[in-house]
Amino acid sequence: MNAAPATPSRDNAPGRVWLITGASSGFGRSIAAAALAAGDTVVATARRPEALDDLVSAHPDRAVAVRLDVTDTARIADVVADAVLWYGRIDVVVNNAGMGLVGAVEETSDRELRDLMDLHFFGPAALVRAVLPHMRRNGSGAVVQMSSMGGRFTFPGVGGYSATKFALEGLSEALAAEVAPHGIKVLIVEPGSFRTGFAGGALRQSAPLDAYADSVGPVRAGLPDSDGKQEGDPDRAAAAILTALAADDTPLRLPLGDDATDAVLGALDAARTEVLAWEKVSRSTGFDD
Ligand code: NDP
């Protein structure tokens, strides 16, 4: 059992009840703050819940910080059970916790790949499994999956990172169709470069090989260089997410930022052009009978 909120308000929690992972910084913190500003109730989970003391003390009746490492999948069900015990329901779950990893495919170790899959895929999948019974019972809810523009296309140096986000997007696309009849929305968010902790101290780099200095070297240097200078504002991202969730026609995927929007449009055009260029060969593989 987690430490109960100061004033739990079972069955009459104000607004919607959110459960957010990785809420100690960046997007997670901005989304928590935006939900609280909108009058909602927030279960903000983090590896360091004390980083949320200011938000919780400003809204003791509507905010609680809970310790959760999302790779500890055994604990996820307990956290969800506590949230439902305290507030009666979970309306919005945000799978946000994550980190960057730079390395060519050959440079990236099995351990690094598995650790990132735990963080970006198996943890989020476990959280979705834990909340869905409650959302289905209520006949409503929303699942927000923080992916990346790197969840739609990729480039040298981010194959491992993209693999985890592609996996999350594949799971989420099927999930969206499965839970829509139960009144539950799925929103996959695809940010470009945003000014969070992502490119700073939290960024992981695989051990480099000289063979990839030309292709991956610029990404190794460029990402940390961008820290603190990225164009994207996480508070505006949070506002965009709330806008998309409030819409009747919430999109399945929402790129965020000029960079993500341009790059996703470019990737879609390139994918269509390639399918059309090879269409004859693609259609040549059936039996004649
Ligand atoms: P931040 O580094 O600011 O925030 C990441 C958050 O994830 C932190 O709160 C961190 O906690 C938490 N976290 C990391 N590992 C775990 C774990 N095992 N269990 C629980 N929490 C964990 O970066 P962002 O806000 O940018 O990252 C949020 C999401 O956005 C990620 O999924 C990332 O992939 C995605 N994203 C970010 C982009 C960007 O440019 N910023 C672009 C595209 C996608 P702690 O403080 O304990 O380290």
C-alpha cells in the first residue's frame, strides 16, 4: 500500500482522475500540472516522488505522488489498485516514463535493448492491462502513450530507441480498435525535439565503434548539444494533449512540433512513393488459379 493522499476523495474526486508515469520532470510533470490546472485529480508516479512535493502541496485534495519504477511490473497492479481505492476510478492513464538511447544497431548491447523495451514497452503494456478492467467497468477512459516522432520513422543512431517506440505504437494501434467499443480512447503522442531532461543527463549512449563515427557520430554530439535549446515547450505539448483528449474525434496519433509534423509528413510521402514504385512486384505474388 502506498502512502494515502492527504484527503482522499473516493467516488467524488474532482474532475477526471489521471495516473501519470515519469511525472518527476519534462512532459510528465507538465501533463500533471496541466491536469491539475484544469481542476482534475492526479496520481503522479515517479521514481523520485519527492520531486513532486510542490505540486502535491499546492493541491493536497487532488494530487498524490506515488513511487513507481515502471520496469517493476509487479508493483504496477498495486499502484493502480491504490489509485482506485483512493479516488474510485482512473479516467486517463499516461505512459510517459522514458529515456533516450543513442547507438548504431551494432553498437547497442542486448542488455541496453532489453532495458529500454522494459521501460518503453513491457511497463506500459502492464499498466494498460492493470487499468483496463476499471475503465471497461466505467465504459470510459483514455490511454495516452508517449511515443516519439522516432516511433513513426527512424535514422542512424536511434534504431534501438525507435524499435521500442514502434513496438509501443503497434500495440497501441491494435489496442485502440479493441477498446473503442468499450468507450475508451487511445492517443499516441509523437513529439519532436522538446526542452525536457531527455537530451541532458538522462540520455544513454552505447559504447561507440569507429566504423559508425560518420553516420552516428553527429547524433551522439548533436543530441546533448541540443539540451536546453530545443524548440518544443513541454507545457504547450501538455496543452495540446488535453485539447486532443477533449475532442470528439481524438486522433490515434498526434505528432507534436514543427519538426515532428514535417518529418512525419515526409515519411508518409516517402512510404507511399515506395509502395507505388514497387506496386507491380508487390502484386505479382499470388497463385494464377
Ligand atoms: P525527461 O528526462 O524530462 O523525463 C523522463 C521521465 O521518465 C523522468 O521523470 C524520469 O524519472 C522518468 N523515468 C525514466 N525511467 C523511469 C523508470 N524506470 N520508471 C519510472 N520513471 C522513469 O524526458 P521527457 O519528458 O522528454 O520524456 C518523457 C517521454 O517523452 C519519454 O517516453 C520520451 O521517450 C518521450 N519523448 C521525448 C522527446 C523529447 O524531445 N523530450 C521526444 C520524443 C519523445 P527520473 O527523474 O527518476 O529519471
